[in-house]
Amino acid sequence: MLRHEFQPGKLVAGLFLVAAGVLYAGDAGGLWVTEWFAVIPLVTVGLILAGVAAGINGAVRRRRKVGRPSTADPGPEISG
């Protein structure tokens, strides 16, 4: 399997959406009663936190990329 970069924003969004699905599944199964509007704040907060996590991840990756020396050919060396 090919390796891929870790994307915490997608992880956070997925966790909150799974939690919303579990709330509705529990309601459908008769385990508890979930009001129809209860998921709106849950999903909204999850998407906001996912955006924050993605923004922080992007800033960290950008900062690491700037600080890392390039692996490209630097050109001819001048020996003196």
C-alpha cells in the first residue's frame, strides 16, 4: 500500500460525522431519543475544528518545507 501524508483535518471531520451518525443510529434503534436539531451544532463544531486542524497542519508543513535544505542540484561548485 502506498504511503500518504497524514491529514488531521479529515480525521477530525470524520470523527465528528461518525459521532453524528451514531447519535441518529441510536435514535433509530430505540436506545435513546435524539432531537432532529441536535446534530447541527455537533457537525458545525466538528467542521470548525477540522478547519483549524487543517490550517495548523498546513502551516507546520509549510514551515518545515522552508527550513529544510533543498535536495535539488545546487549548481556548479566554485572552488577557490
